[in-house]
Amino acid sequence: MRQPSEREVAELAEATGISFASGEQEDYAQVVGETLDLLEGIEELPEPQLPPREYEHTSRSPGYEPTDEEDPYNAWITKCTVKGAETGPLSGMTVGLKDNVSLASIELTNGSDVMQGYVPAVDATIVTRLLDAGATISGKTNLWGFSVGDSDYGPVENPNAPEYSIGGSSSGSAAAVAAEEVDIGIGGDQGGSIRMPASFGGIVGLKPTHGLVPYTGIFGADASLDHTGPMTRTVEDAAIATEVLAGRDGLDPRQPHDLEVQDYTDALDEDISDMTIGVLKEGFEHDVSDPEVNEVVRDAIADLEAMGAETKSVSVPRHLKTGAFSLSVAFYGMGQLFRQNGLTPGADGWYDTGAVEYLGRALDAQSSDLPDTAKNAILLSEYLRRNYQGSIYAKAQNLTLEMRESYDEVLTDADAMVMPTVPMKPPAAGTKMNVDALKENGPGFDVAKNTGMFNLTHHPGLSVPCGTVDDAPVGLMFVGERFDEATLFNLGYAYEQAGT
């Protein structure tokens, strides 16, 4: 390792608020240099061949950028073909991966030119599971840049509502499923990024309980918020996919050691006459709630009642004020993650050294090319760190514990809660998230007012289509106890079947 000069040590000290007594600068330059000598041993050792670097399905066509004719909705960044096992529960099914998921030998862009040229050497755990289950991966789907801002690959169009945005950040996966280009889209969700585009696109989307599906090999935002899950056209397909994706991999510290996976397909039942559903009062009362959206969702709730389910009004008053919680954790966490080049120090799991090194060099050279929303997160995060010592983030996490108890209390007397997935119609097609839009509209958490808090509290949420307003799809969201996805699939399947 190269030894630092006295000048470099002085610059590091100034940047970190350290002052030297007379003569100490030279001493610290020597001590830092000697410590680096000890670290050379780590750099010289070969990278251990841990499970993420071992994959069986190695026959992979080179990825390519699809033509406009092949990709009419701009749902794809890279098309490819990776065939899985000959038999399995997903045999004959195709999958689109959000392009923050590592697929070995295929470029990963994270929706940004900053990551252009990065080719992972690993498969994410969920990729291995999909392929082992017989799926064929059809490519990497478009997404919001770093999951928060405009994609450098252009906006994704909404196949089921062309006048409206399909939302994000998992926009390409939603569009590919809605357009029947794949059977399963893999999305990521830190504040609603599976459920919102599922709602806007008229498809099914599951944000699993935090830790149910391993996040190993996927770019995240904050480890306490990171979720990945399936987007499909039917509840049954979502249940099948979840059975494949769920379970410990021993490499993701987000996952509890005593994790148990339910039989989700066995839970699919049209009879819900013995179930109680809590209608979350505040889920319909946001300052941005659209009365027409509320009406469509209430009609869907009436359908559930007609099917024999008992419904009752439930209340968590602070649900109306949780946008600040999501904002505090997501923006501060993402900003600090950028400072660490994607590292999450202290996590007892597997680290993708290739991704960390590539992102670090890319940020050194191209931080100004990040999406405007990402730059806002970095600046906000650093301001909060310097002026509030991270206490705002810590307090938001503490308040989350209180919110979790409030939702859990409701769920002791109800099998699930229900509310609109998004309290309003989708934004217009082509809506931007650049700095001008941020100045006019703020950080854009209005659409996440029903979804974002459940990323923090870790409750699972399932969005299913329940109607339209002005030709815009509307989603009905079921929220259940942590690790009880089976109940959500039961409710979603019964509702879906009653409408077909």
C-alpha cells in the first residue's frame, strides 16, 4: 500500500476535525504508514470463494441493449438469456431483474451512467434460487437512478395507463410484467418501490417482511429498509415466486437466525369467511388522499365483506405523520452508504468487494453525475451528520419501534390491515425528479405515505389491483404480521378470484 505523506495526513485531519499539537503531524504520518503496512497482508490474500461466487448456470448469452421495437415501453436496460434448471417450480417462467441485482457476467448499471461498465462477478442469492427453480432470466430492467432519481436510460412507460407514470423505483420490472414480457419481475423496495409501481401498473407486488428474502448481491439504500420481492400478474405467481425466493442464505445479516418459511401456495384459498380485516382509518385520510381512489378501495373492501370477511375500522393516528420517519432514515442512510462506497460496516455477512471498489472509484470521478435526488440525499445526510451528529436518524429509528408496536397491537385483533396502496392517482407520464422538480414539489414522499412506514416497521405488504380512476389503475394493499405472508396471499388470492 502507498504510504501517506505528511501533507495528506494533514488534509485528512482537517477534513475530520482533528488538530495536531506541535510535531504530532510527522508522528501521525509515521503511525498511519506503519498501520497500513499491517493491512498489506489483507490486500495480498486471494478473495475467498464464498457461496455467492459459485454458480452452476454458466451458459449466458452476452447482454445487449434492446431496440425500440423490441422494448416499446423502455422497460429494459439489458436483454440477455440465462436458462436455469430443466425442471422446478418456475420451469417455463421468465424473469426480469431490477438492474441493481447482480447477475454474473452481465453489466449492472443501477439506472445511472455512474455505474456504467460495472460487470459483477457474482450472482445474487435470489438469482441462484430463481435459476435452480427452473426460471429463465430475460434481462435487467430499467429503474430510477440508484433507486431514487431519474434513470439515465430514460423513463419507463406504463403499458396499462400510457398517460400516467408507472412510478418507481422498480419501474422496468413493473412494465415488463404488465406488458406480459416476463412472468416475474424482481423489484426492490425501500419506501414502496415494489408496491407503488405495482399499483400504478395494475399488477401484483409483494414487499416481504424484512429479511424473509435475502438481499445478498443487491445494491441497497439502508440495511434497515432494504427489501426485495416479486412483481407478477397474479397472486398465485407471486406466492410461487416467494416460496422460491424466501429463506436464509447465511450471508445476509438482515435475516433472523430462526427464520421459518411458510407454505405460501398452500395458503391460497377462496374462502376468507373466518378472517377479520382492519380498515386503517388514517390510510384514507392523508392530505393528498384522492376521494375517488378511496372510493375504489372502499368498494373493494365491500367485496371482501360480501365474501364473508369481517371488517372493522382500526386507527393508528401517527400513521399520518410517518413521512418524516421514512425521509430521515432513507436519505440519511443512503447518504452515509454513499460515503462508505456501498459498505455497511458492522454487518456480519458477505461483502461484494468488486462492487465496493467500482462504486468508490466511480464516485470519486463522477459524483456530479449522480441523480439529483441522490445528490440531495448525500448533502442532507452530511449536513445532519455534522450538525446533529446522526441523532435525527437514531430518533427516527427509535420512533419506528413505537410505530411497530402500534401496528402489532392492531394486528392482534385482525388478520391483516387494508388501505390504498397509494393514496392518489399516478403522476403524469414523464414526470421528472430533477432539482427543479424537487424545488417545486419537495422530496416526493407523498406517493409513499401508505407504503414507506412499513419498510421501517418491517411488516409485509401485498398490493393487488382493485379498479381504476380515470383509466389509472388503483391498488389495494394488505399489510400483515411480520413473517405472515401466507395470510396476505390468502386474502389477495380470494379477492382476485372473486373478480375473475
